[in-house]
Amino acid sequence: MNDFGVALGNPTASQRTARFGKYVVEIALVFLAYVVAGKLGQATASIRSSNLGPVWPAYGVAVAAMLICGYRAWPAIAAGAFLVAFFSPVSHIAALGQAAGATLAATTAAFLLHHVADFRPSLSRLSDAHSLIALGGFGSAVVSASLGVTVLYAAHVHAYSGLGRAWLIYWLGDATGVLLVTPLALTFSDFLKLRDWRRITELAVLLLLLTITCLLVFGDWSLIPVRLHFMAFAVLPFVIWAAIDFGMSGATLSILVVATVATLATAYGLGPFAQDTPFKNAVLLDVFFSVLSVSGMTLAAVVSEREHLLRQNAAMEVRLRLAAIVESSDDAILCVDADGIITDWNKGAERLYGYTEVEAVGLPLTALIPSNLLDEESRILQKLKVGERIVPYETIRVTKSGKNVDVSLTISPLKDSAGRIVGASKIARDITERKRVAEVVRESEERLHLAVQVGRMYAYEWDVATDLVVRSREYMNILGWRSEPIQLTRQQLLEKVHPDDRPRFIAAVADLTPENPNAQLTYRVLRPDGSVIWLEKNARAFFDQNGNMVRVIGMVADVTERKLAEAALTSLSGHLIEAQEEERSRIARELHDDYNQRLAMMAIDLEKLAENIQDSSPGAAQQLYELFDRVSEVGADLHSLSHSLHSSTLESLGLVAGVKAFCQEFAAQQRIQVDFAHENVPRGIPGHAALCMFRIAQEALRNVKRHSGAVRAEIRLEWVGEELHLSVSDRGRGFDPNKPCPEAGIGIRSMEERLRPFGGRLEINSCPAEGTTIDAWLPLRVASQAAD
């Protein structure tokens, strides 16, 4: 007997006890849920008639129990229905009849859904939602309504003043109970799968907004002068939201919230369903719930079905891609059965072995194996039979033409659903290409050696224990030390480093740690002829288990030409900035001395002309006065522009006064608060250095206005040691300095270019939502007397 047969064999006594205990727990839970739901349904006595009401959630619990637990749940449903009816104002016979009707109707619902509609409790298909609505809800409720009303009238319990009306309310109440409770019970486990706090928060917000909307529509609040009864269907967008984002469980939960609030409000005589007779109110309430339920469940099922279809299409695409990958692979991929017969054959195998798929399928695998390697194949098959996977190994195979081919094989066993080995898959790769690549690698190493020579680089290794540095022979051509040995001590090497760079050279080695083993350093070396060359070193340190450095390896490149080019570029940048400032000064003078004066004269003439014609033509005079104001405004703007291009205050009174005046003008024009402070700034700052810091202050303030969104900026100018320090900060939106910022990138580069000829540096500290600080440092040698 197989494992499946054993599973269906006679259960042991302990298994029977466990099953019975589980059954008792299920029955108890169903009984308790039915009683609680029944009591909740009877709580709204003000909208019920005798023992009938517009919503009966207990029947929804009964149908859900039948679908989840099966027909064995009928005793719990019958007992719960009888107990609820027993404590209601009906006779015991009527209670027994209602219990029988509810039990039979729930059984009918389960039978119709399972045997007629092929129902799936997951409600993931549109047909499942429609089946539950039509058969589980409105269809099965015909049974409970017919039996229940018959029993009630036989017991002289007349509800809603007529048999037809009573049957309609009974039928709608049970059907509505199924629509509100059953789908939520079937899909409630979906909420337990929520792990993302964003989705949990979204669900909580949805339910909160929905509850508030329901209270506003159905509450008839005295604070709201207008009744919002016409907005009863304003809850529908929330149901749609829940159906789209949370599926069937979300849609049914939102509908249940609406039903709870609307039913309670109606019971207290509030809302749009408490304005007519009890019968009409009950019918309208049930119709309202039915419309919401049908809409929400249908939409949720459509969304679920669409997502399932998308997943199926994605899975199909994956399978097709995998098949395409296998078919288009350059490797030979084939499968054999347990008897060693080829069953699958891809294009790669056809290219490697020469057999077409039609020719290969059905051939024994031995047709591809040289006769002298058959014993090797037998050993491989023995390993496969015990489930062992053969990792890539190199061997020889035979093509259709009889040619031997060197291949690398990977072999894996194939198993069926029961775990039995039924064959093997083999991937063969022609390693002739690998051998060719090995030859290419050898040639590449030779080219690399040539590149090292052409690129003026050499390798080195420092043994910390012996303090010996061993260098490759290329160092001779770079350093010009033909007679010097390949290896020397680190102290001997340090003596050849330029004296100004030795502290940085020593510090770079001292900073190497197991956490930071890499170093890069650019330094100068003195050649035997007295010339200086620039070298760039990239090194990596290795440490023992105690964290002690044992050796350092690296590459050293001659970067003298690059350094000379950078120096030339720096000089060019300085000349460009100087030419730019000269052009600024020329344009500023032209604007101030020529155009601004001409505009002033024009404004005076316009004013005189307006005064002359004031009496004869007041309208024309008014226009001339307006034209006078516009010309005066243009003149003021030109004056401000000329001052921005070339600050006379900076030129005549110095850096502190120039920056202070610009801050005041900028604050007035841009409507932003600028706080300026200075400390110990010497008076004898050279003009070109003062202009450099002035322009940096201008550009930094413009960046604050353009990009930070701040309404306040701080500028501080101070003398620290032998350096002039300018700091511009704000508390605006900030940015990440490690990410490219195209908006502020040009301004920052302009500041760096201005500082470079002076050997200055620019530091930017910023963080999103925390503001930005720009620090400019300019080394100078000036008198130590501070400014006033």
C-alpha cells in the first residue's frame, strides 16, 4: 500500500479522539457565533415586528458555518436558532419551526453552492460572488422565509400586518444577513495576512472615514441644519476603495460597518430609513444593503479575477521565457529517462552534437559517449540513482560525425511528484572556447604589462615585518634611479619623498585599519637630477587575526602631466574670472555713468513736460507722470544692477562693508531676512581676495533664495588663524550633497573655481529638511589688525 493508502486507512483511537474534540470545538464556536449574531439582530426591537426584522445576521453565520465546516455543523445551527427564537416573544413550537427552517435553508445554500455552482469559498471569481448572492443569499432564503412565516402564522404570530409583507421581510432579512456576514466570514483570514504597516494604516483610515460619513448621513445631527438623507449612497466610494485595495474581505467589512451604523440609526428613528412605515423602512433598508453588497462584492470579485489572470499571464510568460532560454541557450541541454533514453533535446545540443531533435529523441545516451568512457558513465548513473548531483566536470563526448569534443558537464537527477528519480537532465558546454579564452588572457596579461610601461606605472609590496619595499622594474623609468636596487627599506623610500609631503605620506599609512584597508595618496618625489615628479599611490593593507598590519600592496602611477594640466587649468580659470570681473566693472560703469544718467535726464524731461501741459491736457499729463514713474523704476533697477555687477562699497570701504551692504540690499529686494556678523577681519585684505569672498557671498545668498525655500539666512565673516572664513547658512529644505544637484551645481562650481587660484577650499554641509551651510576658507598672509 502506498502512502496515500495508509493515510486513508482506519484511524487509531487517539486520532478518533482528536477528531471528535475538534468537532466539538467547531460545533461550540458555530453555536456561540449564531447566538451572538441572533441577539444582535434582536437588539433593534424598535424596527422589528413580532419576531421579524429587516436584517438577520445569524443566517449569514449559519451559511458560512455550512460552507466552512460542512454539513456536520447543522446541530449547532439548529440549537442556536432554537435558543434565539425560544427567548423571543413566540411560542416554543414556533421557535422549533424557525430553527428547522433556518437549518434546512443553510443546508440548501451549501448544497446549491457546491453541487450547482461549483462554488469556491475564497470568492476569487466573479461566478463565486454571483453564486453566493443568487443561490446562497436570495435563493436559500426562500426556504427559511417560507417555513418561518408559515410556522409563525400557524402559531398566530402576525408580523407586518400581512402574510405577504411578513414573507418579504423574512426573505430580505435572511438574504441580507448572508450578503453582510457570510463573505466576510469566508475571507476574514485575508486580514491576518496584512504585514505592511502602510496597508494597515490605510485600512484603519478607510474605516474611520467611512464611519464618520455614516454618522453624518444617518445621524441627523442637530448641528447640521440640513438633513443629509439624499447622500445615503455617499458611502459607495468607500466600498469601492475597499474592494479595489483590500479585495472581498475589505469590501464586505466596509459594507458591514455601513449596515451596523444605518441599522442602529434607523432603530433610534434617525436617518433616511426611519421616515415612513416600519414595513417600508425595513424594505428600503434591505434594498440599500443589497445594492451595496452586490456592488462591492461584484467589484471585489472582478478585481480579484483580474489580478489572478495577470498572475497567470505572468507565470505563463515566465514559463515561456524559461523555455525560450533553454531553447536559445548556447549550452547543450538534454534529458534522459530512467533507462538512459534521450527524451528532450534543445538547439544547443543540436549545434554541439550534430543531431536534430527528431534524430536525437529516442536514442540511447551511450551514442554520445566514447566506448572507453562507458564505465565512467556507469559510475555517474549510480550517483544519480541515490539523488546525488554531478557538479561540472570535464570529459569527452562524440558528435554525429564521430568527432570528439571536450565538454564540461553538469548533471542533475529528475524527480516526479512523489520524489522518485525518473531520469536526469544534462547540461554540456563546449570548453574549446574556454581554452581559447585562456590563450586570450595570456595575451591580455602581456598587453597589460605593456600598458603599465606606457602608462608609467609600477607595482610595489611592503613587508611590515622586514620593513622591505619591493618594486617592479618599471619604477626605474619613472623615478630615474637606474642604479638603485629593486628593494629598499621604507625609511629609505621616505627620504625621497618631498619634505612638504612626508607628513601626509606617513599619516596615510598610519590611517590604515582592518575596517579601512585602502588608501589613495598623491605626493611629490625628488628625482636624482633635482626635478620633482608627482606620483599617485593606490594601496591595500592586509592584517592578521589580531589586527596587526602584515603587508601592503599597491600601484604607483606618474601623474606629473595631469598635475601640470590641472595647474594650467587653474591658471586659466583665474584669468577667466579676472576677465569676467573686468567686464563686470566695465558694464557697471556704462550702466551707471551713461544709461542711468540718460534715463534720469529723460525722467526729468518727462516730469517738466507733464507740468507744462497739466492745465491744457490733464489726461496726457497723467500718462506722462505714469511714464515718468516707469522710467524712474527702470533707472533704479539699472542702478541696482550696476551695483550688483561691481560694488563701489566693496572697492572703497573693504570686504566687511561691501558684504554688509549687499546683505541689506538683497534682504530688501528679495524680502528675506539676512543676518550678518563679522569678527577679527583684518583691514588689509587684498582686493582680489576680498572680491573672491564677496562673489561667493553673493552666489550663496542667491542659492538660498532660489533653492532652499528659507525666509532667513545667516552670513558670518571671520579671521581664523591665517585663513579668512565665510559661512552662509539657512534652515531651508536642504539636499543630499552626495547626489548630483543640477540646480545648484553651477553656482557651487563657480565658488570652487574662485577659491582654487588662492588655494582655498569649499565645504558644503546639508541634509534634506535640515538646511544647508556653505563654508569658504581662504588662506591669506595679511596684517593682523582687525577691522572696526
